[in-house]
Amino acid sequence: MSKRSPVIVGAGPAGVRAAQTLVAHGLRPIVLDEAPRAGGQIYRQPPPGFYRSKKKLYGFEAGRADSIHSDFAALAQQIDYRPHTLVWNAQPEVIDLMNTSTLAADSLAWQDIIVATGATDRVLPVPGWTTPGVYTLGGAQVALKFQGCAIGRRVVLAGTGPLLYLVAYQYAKAGAEVAAVLDSSSLSDRIAALPDMLGQPALLIKGMYYMAWLMAHRIPLKTHARLLRVEGEEQVRAVVWRRESMTTDDFAAGPEQTVECDALGFGYALRSETQLADLLGCRFGFDPVQRAYLPERDKAGRSSVPGVYFAGDGAGIMGADAAELAGERAALALLHDRGVQIDTARAEMLERRLARIAAFRKGLERAFPFPQKWAELAEDQLIVCRCEHISAGELRQAARDGNAQEMNRLKALTRAGMGRCQGRMCSTAAGEILAQACSIPLAQVGRLRGQAPVKPVPIGMHALKSAPASISASPSTQQTASVFHVALAAGEDE
């Protein structure tokens, strides 16, 4: 039986390099991407007809962004590229798709699939975070890259992690007024992390440059900064913070300070998009460095499920440079498993480079540590799940009264994670609250199970097409299809 075309989910740095590698070995992969144009979040392209130079859009990364874009464009005749395509469900041998422009639904049979789904912001709520004018750092960056606009005229950027300083630099370079950069980590954290980060001097120097540039342009950079609240009703008008360590107890808290602004961008590093990995049946393990359950993979990107491979931040946050390497390595693993001869020396070199970046990433986690005292400091009235309007106090009460000591039990009792974002915005915070309420390690509370649809799909989605006759849909796939057929029929009656 002939092999089907390999499928790649995602056209960011990992997906592009995976596609390029497969094409170089004579295969024609199917590349599915929710975005309208390739590049992923970091190298997101503006819409057609909207021109800004790559230097202005991507700064130091202009050359790499251009390489990703031009290399992918050169593959146009050699791949089956499907932009605007959401993979909303995944099962053994079949994935379900929706074109986000036409709402047309389809099913695609697969034998080998490279999952390169990337990451989203890791959010820790603060009182007032649902006020209009509050964005994640990634959302603030999308506005700048995709439409060339800022989220406000006077912006505060807060949280921790390298993205905080990158976005601040990009906003200031674009002409926006950055009122303050509020970092929950400290200078001592970064000094302690230096030995781990010296293995990637170019990346280290780049990060140091962003900070130095911001200081040279007199943009206030505050460390040990804990966000206390966002003020404003119909629009953000100020951010209140104070100097207070969220990682140690031996630090005296300072007085409250107010920064007037009309927008806030915040985030605490990134979290991997793992829903498809879950639906594909992959085994997960807890990563104490990233404080999250991640799909298990070997050095080449192979998962616990034959034919499923991972590349990029969707299986662990490693950054864009590592994503390119991992995309190529996963493609080489797929080719090897198909019996195609590959350059083993090249594969081993890629693994060595990925290992060095992994050591650097551990240093970054040390330099920008997770605010482990956040759950302890979160007040009961704080809204954690904005979709279902669930407070920290309600989560704690469920832990006490409902004996919820596991994330899916907590979800069933409170509806946290059942809303439009399906836990993307609240699962990190809810897990931290649950572990704190139960006085148990974070690993013990588990993770929210992935469920289809992995992102909301409209009730007016066009009728599902059947999978190829040679593939028998699983009972769960058939059940999902039946539910959507019923919903669609009801919609048509209207």
C-alpha cells in the first residue's frame, strides 16, 4: 500500500523547515495552517497590500524572517498548502478541518503527521484584567506586526520573560510611548542564570541589547514588580503595582505605585498548545522547568504514538531558532521511519544544537522565574476564568467542599476551562490555585484533557465531508460528526 502524503500542522518556523526537508527528499507534504500566510506568530506577515519593510516589522530577525518567508514561497509548487485551515479535531488516522474563510468543513486521512502548533501566552490574572485595553504580550505584538498599530497611546508592559523586553523594544522603536516595563523577576535572577546562558552568546547579547536600548531611551524598567490591579471601567486608565518579590519571602514589599496609561500588555512567558497531541493519544509527562504537562518525545521529535512527530514550541518552549532545527529533525525522523535514506550526521548535528539551546532555555527560566507565590497572593474575588466568570475563591471552595484535587474534576464542578478559550487563558492560573488550595505539588493536580473542537467552530459550519472510503472513522469521530450534523440541520431551519 502506498504511503499517504505526510501532514504538517502549522506553518511557523518549525512547519516551514519540516516541509522544506520533506520536499528535498521527494515527498509532497500537506501543510495546514490557521493563519492566512506562513511565518507563525514570531514571523507573522501583514495582510496583502499592507506594506512595511521587514526591518521595521522584525528588527534583528528580519533576515531570518525573510528566509522563512522566501523559502516557503519557493515550495509553492511542491506542497499542498492550505492556509486559513483550522484543525479542530484529531483521531487515529483522521483529522477534521475547517476553512476559517469559507467555513467549509472536511476530513483528512493521515499516516504521518508533524504537529507544529506553537504556543500562546501564559497568563496570570490580575484584578481588572478584563477591562477593555488589556492584552496579552503576544496580542500586543500581533497588533503591531499584522496591522502596524499599537494597543494604546501610552502603554504599560508587564509580566516576565524575554518576550516582555522584545515587545517593549518593538513598541518603542515603532514610536509608541512605553510608560513602564514591570518585570516580576530581578537582576539577581539574571546574574544567577548567566552560566547556563553563555552557551548561546548571540541570543544572550541580543536580549541584553534590548534592555540596554530601553534604558538608554529612558524607559522605566522595574524589577520585583507585582501587578496589583488595573484601574478603569470602560477603558484602562492606570496600572497599580508595587515592588514585591513573588519568588522569595525575604523581601520587604514597597508602597503602591500608579502608572497612568490607556493599555496594558502582560504575560508570564509562554505555554505550549498541546490539545492536538492529546486528541492524537500521545503520552504526556510533567516538566518541572516549564511547570506544565507536555507531550513526550525523543530527541528526534517522535511521540509515543507511531506516525506522530513534534516540532517547535507546541511540545515545549524552546524559541524560534530551536523550532527551525526541530522541524528539520522531525522531518528527518519521519523520512527514516518510512525507509528513506537520510544524512545521519546532519541529524546528529541538529540534536546537538537542540541540546545546547535546551540548556540555554533552562537558563532563561532561571533568569525569568515563574512567580510561584502568585496563587498564595491571589485574592478570592479575583476572576480567574473570564469566559465563565469563575473566581479564585470559587475554585478554592470547590477544592474544599467538592474534594476537587484534579483539574478535570475542578472543571466539572466549576466550569473553569469550559468557555471560549477552552482553558488557554485560565488553565495555568487554575492549576496554581488548585495546588495551593490543596497544599499539593503542581504536578499532582494534572492537566485539562484536550477536547474537540480544540477551538470554537461556528454552528453554521458547512456540512462535514466523509473521510476517504479506505479509512473507517472511529466511534468518537462519528459521534462528533453526528452532533454537528444535528446542529447544522437546526441552523438551516432558521
